Amino acid sequence: MSDSKVPDLLQGALKFGIKPGLERITNLMNLLGNPQDSFKSVHIAGTNGKGSVATFISSVMAANDMKVGVFTSPYLERFTERIRILDGKKGLMDFIADDSTGEISQADLDKYSGMVKKAREKMVSEGLCDEPTEFELITAICFLYFADMKVDVAVLEVGLGGRLDSTNVIKDPMVTVVTAMGLDHTGVLGNTISEITAEKAGIFKEGSPAVCFDPDFMILPEEMKGDVRSTLISKASEKNIDITFAGNKDSFNSARFTMDGMMEFTYDGITYKTALNGRHQIGNAVTSIEACRKCGIPEDAIKEGIALARWKSRAEILSIEPTIIIDGGHNPQGAQSLGETMNEMLGGSLRGKPVRLLMGVMADKDVSGILEAYKACGLNIRSAVTVMPDNPRSEPADVLAQKINYVYNISDDLTACQNALEGTKLAYEKTVKDGYVLLATGSLYLTGQIRATLKGLIECTTI
């Protein structure tokens, strides 16, 4: 994921790291005239599924012919992906045809970076507070841009946590959404699932309804599911707001994977279709459906938007013959969901087929948990190429290879390749020869770096 076009303002702020708190963003937005107050918003927090829910909701609203701003992180292939506008249904269709459509232009990114830079310098020189973080600065750029573009609604994904995240400077969202929970960023958010859930639920606002992924369907121990539910109910009660838990057994049990790489499911007697594969995506879709209903979106637009939603590197099928799947899952819950999904993809035709991993991870991730989750799902992993994503936190490829071999004992077809693009080409060449399913996974940093390369290799082979 090249950052060659990231403005100097943002690159220079990376050294300030993660500093939760609203003081800096509040002062910064005051100096910029509080542009975030000029548009409606939908606010999304959670551990897993934030990006998918943001995609579903923004797609639905665009299908309803609204001008929708979308703010997500991290980016995969281009920094400008993080700030996007889907201008009605036409804009949505253009995005499906070309996923660079609607991104903030480099000229606008530089323009609004300049405006934020001046406000930052004034804020710091006058001693209002200390230096803002990179995420706070990009949030300010996003709010300025969406205000000037006069979006009808902005769909905002929390960066980290919720209560003290810079996006939480917004007021009166149309709806707040909490997706599936897990034990993430414990050093910042808390050591228990209840503490982490409370931080995520910190986006709840008085007067704004809340919709939450039903804890019964989260990949958590039973006692944690109860803790999540009780914490969410308590936080909603503190704000005196309604809370809706989205999901039911019938909707999950109705899922049917079709041979065209889509998935059908039924909810409230209505059959929906989605290109975002996996039973866990039903929970994300149903959460999004309920959120859009709270916003008054008509059912025909909801159904169409769910079907048109597209989200890169989430159980994404790049090729059917040979089968190549790319997924940015980076924790055991995501690995379990992916493994279960692969067993049912393409009408179940992948179940039991030999799988080659093309894998790169961050060193602070639970690699053993991820690999054991794949094994528990019955993925027939027979080969692996390990690589290092272009990130200083990456696990060395040879260390990752050792961990894979410990779980799967595949030393006869296991290659460690430090360079991600070289490893991608090697894995693809092997797959073309032996017909294994190629699964590229382990980190969004990896999938963002190699997705274009894989697509290019596939196109050259099929021409």
C-alpha cells in the first residue's frame, strides 16, 4: 500500500501515534468552523465488520439516490480510498465498474490538507492543546470535504474504540451502529469484553437510535456474549435511547451460497442477495438493514443496495478457475468466519479442496489462533507462501513459515519470500499449475499491497 500521495501534513503526524481523546479534534474543528455539523451522519463502531456495515449502509443510501460520503480505514490500494462520495445510484454503479470512482481527488486532498494545516498551526501555537494525531487530521479533512461537497449523509467508521475516537465529535447522528465485538486493542480500550464494549458504545447519543449486531451470533464464548449484551443495554439506558439487536436464527439458517459467488438469505420474510460472502456477513447485512430502516430508507432501496454492495478483500473471489480468494482477516474470529465461508462458497464446491496460503501478518497478531481456526474449519491447507507486507510491524516471512509448518506440517511445499509481490507471483504460478485454491490472507496491509498484482496476473492468464 504505497503512501506516496499521502500529504506531508499526515505523514509528519504519524510520529504522534495513537492518543485517544476529544480535546484536540474539538479545538481543531472549532477553528475550522465545525463543518461536521452541516450534514447528517451514520456512526459505526465495533471490532469486526465495521467496513462491511459501512459498505452496506452507504450502498443502500446511494441506491436511494442520496449523495453519500463514506469515511473508512485503513486503505487498501490508495490513500484516497478512505474518503469517498457515492453520488446517488449512478455513482454507485460507476463505483462497481471502477472502484476508484468517487474517491477524493489528489488536488482536493492537498487543498483540504492545507486548510487543516493552518488550523493545526494556530491551535498548537496558541497552546490550545498538543499536536493532533494523523487520524485526527484526516478526520478533519474528511469533514471539510463532505461539508463543501454538500453530502446528504456521511457514513463514518470509527478509527479506534468509539468514546474517545476523533469521529465522535459529531452530534445527532441518524443512527449509531455497533458491529461484532472481540478482544482488540486491550492496551488502549480495556482488558475485558465489557470494558471494550463500553468504549465502542461510547458513540451512543441521546436522541439517536442504536442498532447492534446481536451478541448471540458473535464469535465469542457464551459468558462474553452476555457481558456484551448487558453492557450495550446499560449504555443505551444511560442515554435514554432505543436499542435494536439485529439478527435471528432463521436469517442465518436461510443462507444459500450460489454458483455465481453470491449469497441469498431471508430476513423478515424478504429474500436478499449479497456479493459479500460468508454467514457472518448476514449479521452485518441485517444490522445494516435495521440501521437503514431507522433512517427511513424505503425497502426497495434497502434490498437493491444490499445486492449492489461491494467491499474489497472480504472473502472476495478474484477468479473462479483457478479459484483465487483474497481476504484481509487478521484475527481468529475473522479466520473462523472465512474458513466456514470457504467451505460453502460456490455452492460448496470448495469443501475439501487443497488450499495454498499466500500469507503475511503483523507481528502483534494471534497467528497461532488464526491458523488453528483454519484447521478447526477443515480447510485442507497443503501449501503456503509466506511474505512480509510493506509495514514495519510485519512478521518476518521465515518466522511465519515456521508457525504454519508447526500447525500443518507442510515443509515440502512451504516457501518464505520476504518480498510480497515476488511471493504473490510465485504462489500464483504454483496455483495455475496444480489447481489448488489460492487464499491470500493475514492482513489488510498485505491484501491492499498485492490485490492489483493478483488481478493483473489473472487478466494476463485469461486473455
